[in-house]
Amino acid sequence: MRSKFNPHSSAAHKLACLSLYRALLKQSLRFSEQSTTTALINLIRHRFHLDQSITSQQVICDALKKGRQALTVIYTATHGSSTALAQIASTLDQVAKHASDLANLRTHQNSLRSPTRPGKLPKIAHVRGDGSKFWAERIPNPIPVLNRPVPKEQLPNPENPRRVPILANFQGVPFLRYKAGAQSPKLTRILGDVYERSLRKRDMENRLTMEIEHAHLEDDWDRYVFKQTGYREPMDTLLEDGRWSHRVKSWAEDTRAAQQELQQSMKEASSRRNAMTYKMWDIIQKEKQLAEKEKAERKAKRRLEREQVQGQEGDAVALGDVGSI
């Protein structure tokens, strides 16, 4: 069974695409007319941007084949071939006509849309207002998590029993959640932002892992150039003490250093989340103790009130008996 081809993890595929991309841009700069050069560069960049998400092996092969054919046409056109120049001019005219037709079509479609009736404008404004209120903070003066537990008098509803939160986890992010009631929209937004940020870091780590393979190829090429010409490009690096260090340029070393820095940042973030988990667990235990203490105080208060009521009823009965005598 053939293994699935993943172009995003193939250093050879990435090197072939980058080489073709740079060659096309380099040849496009050799035209004497600036308008032709600008149009070709924009078309090449747009085409590569559209095709960067393709994963089909057959489609990729066809695209590379057409790209090499386009490179041949551009190369011959820069050397004075009238046929190639006519072909490039025809292609650019077709692209410009297609862009103009597409713009006209979108303008026509927008003109067919009926404008919003004036009677709906207040309703739309009301819905937008409700949406902004929904995403706003529900509690006017929220209590920071690490400041809990607080005395009963400082709670939003001190007349109600203390609510003990539970420790929840979302994609490795700890947070305190109450069983009753809806989750705060602000908390939902914060958790989503934290998750997106961690996801971007993981994607960057995977991308750097693939870039290291490409960096090794770049280093091999630099060593080959050094062997042929005796020249090696230096790299100036600013040290911690403020001095500049002149060393040999290494693509793989710099890429690996960036990956290690990113991994260290992710490790520190994980350590902070673990420390926050222990703090939240300690807060839960203290909240439980206060809730049990306040529950016992409420029971004692109710028992004292019942005894007082029973004592008053007994005194009233005794006074009634004395009056009957």
C-alpha cells in the first residue's frame, strides 16, 4: 500500500517549489517594461498563494510541470522571442479581462441586494446591543480568582449560601467553574484565546521541525559553494555583553535555536499552568471549609431561633393558665 504523500512535510518538495518560485520572479525582473514585470510578479505570487494548500500528488505534478513551462516561456521572452512575448501578452490580457469580469459580476450581484428596510433598523440595533452586553462582564465588580476565598460580606449575594467551585480543565488550561448557572462569556472568550495561542505555538514547532530539514540542505549548499569558491558568508551576532561575534552562517543552527526557544516558552507556560492548578485546588479546599463553617453557623442560628420561639410560646401558655386561675 502506497503511503500518503504530505507535501508540507517534504523538504524536497518545498525546495523544488521555492526554487521554481524564485526562478520565475528572477526572470520576470528582466523585462524592459515595468508594467509587464509588475503584472507577472503579481500573477506568480497569486498563483503560488492559491496552490499552497494543494495535497493531491497528481495536481502538484501538473502544477510544477506548468510552472516549468511558464519559466521556459518567460526565459525565451527575455531573450527576444516574439512568439513568447506574444504569448505572455495574451496571457496577461486574459487574466486582466477575467479580473474585470469578476469585478463587474460582484458589482452586479451587490446591486441586486435589496437595502435594509427602515423598520428593521431599530431591531438590528437592539440585537447588536444585546450582543455587546452578552460579551461584556456579567459581574460589575468581579473578584479575582487568586483573591478567593473572601469573607461572606464581600460576596455578590451574601444572603445566599456560599457556592464552592470545581476545578475544570480545557485543553490543559485550568479554571474554576460553578455547577449552577451559565458560564461567563468572558471566561469562554479567554479560554478560546489561550487555546488558539497554544495551538499556534504547536503549529510553529511542527513547522520549525520541517524547516530544519530544509536548513540542512541550505548548509550543504553553502559548504558546496565554499568548496568551489572558497567563500563562506559570515553572520554577525550580538552577544549578551554587547559585543558582536563573527561566526559562520548556519541555517540549521539558527532554526534549531528558534525551535528550542519556542519549546522553552511552551515549557514555562506549562509550568505556570501547573502552579495555577495547585493554587486553584488550595482555593477550593478553603472554600469548602468556609462553606461548612457557614452552614454550621446557619444551623445553630436557626436552632437558636426555634428555641426562642418555643420559649415565647411556653411563656404565653403559662400566662394563660395563671389568668384562668
